[in-house]
Amino acid sequence: MSFQAYLKTIKEKTGLGPQEFRAKAEEKEFTENGQLKASVKAAEIVKWIKEEYDLGHGHAMAIYALLKAIKNENSQ
């Protein structure tokens, strides 16, 4: 599955896009000034996304990649 397909499915299932997930991560104090805190591990993000949004591991890792700035909305 391409990164864009992950983002599309996440939006369809949750109604939230990348910007909304960035804002939610800031509210949860996973990020500060738009940057993922060094102390936050992928497992924490995966657990949060699975529990609160009922998404699978791959989709949760896509959110982590966005928050970590490994990928962005234009990534393939």
C-alpha cells in the first residue's frame, strides 16, 4: 500500500487528515512546536492510534511517520 493510500484510508475511517493528527498529537503532548518529542517512541503513537481511532498497525505507523517528519502529505 502506498503512503497516499494509507492517508486516504485514515481520512475515510477517522475523518481526520495529517494536520488534524498533528494537532491531536500536540494536545496529547507527544509533540512540541510541531516536532515529535525525542522521548516519544513509535510504540506510544501506535498504541494511541490503535486505541483511540481503531486503526491497524500500518496506519498507525503512517501517522508516526508524519509526526516524526519521515514522510509528509506529498510522500508516495
